[in-house]
Amino acid sequence: MSLAVWVTPGAPRSEVAGVADGRLRLRLAAAAHEGQANAELIRLVAEMLGVRRRQVDLATGATGRRKLLRIHGVTREEARRRLRL
């Protein structure tokens, strides 16, 4: 399954900020420095979907705010339910 996200690093806490333009908006409590925000993104998404971190891959957008994640072991319907979308 693919998940398009828009991230805002450097937030006080990691959380879902809504959906806009077909992307899940996430605030991340990590700096955009040396991959810290990407690591926090993977941790947060894995926790929210109930999968292991290794099941979440960053497919595109390693250095930008717009990212595409590949998630293994969960269907689109399951993801929507778990994310409450």
C-alpha cells in the first residue's frame, strides 16, 4: 500500500494534522537534520498502523516535505480505519 504524506518537522509533538490535497499531513517532533525527521515519520506511521518499522519504507521524498511511503502488511481499508480517515 502507498501513503502520500506532507510533513512539518520541528513540531512540539508528533501528531496527525489532517488531510489536504490528498495527502496525510503530519507534524513531527524531530528536526529535519541528518534523517531524524524521516526516522520519526517511519516510527509514527508504523505505530499508528500497528505494523513494525521495517514494514514502512520511504519510497520518495527523502529530502522534501512531500513524501510517499510504502507500507507492507496492511491494506488501504485497514489503514483508513486505523488512521480514522
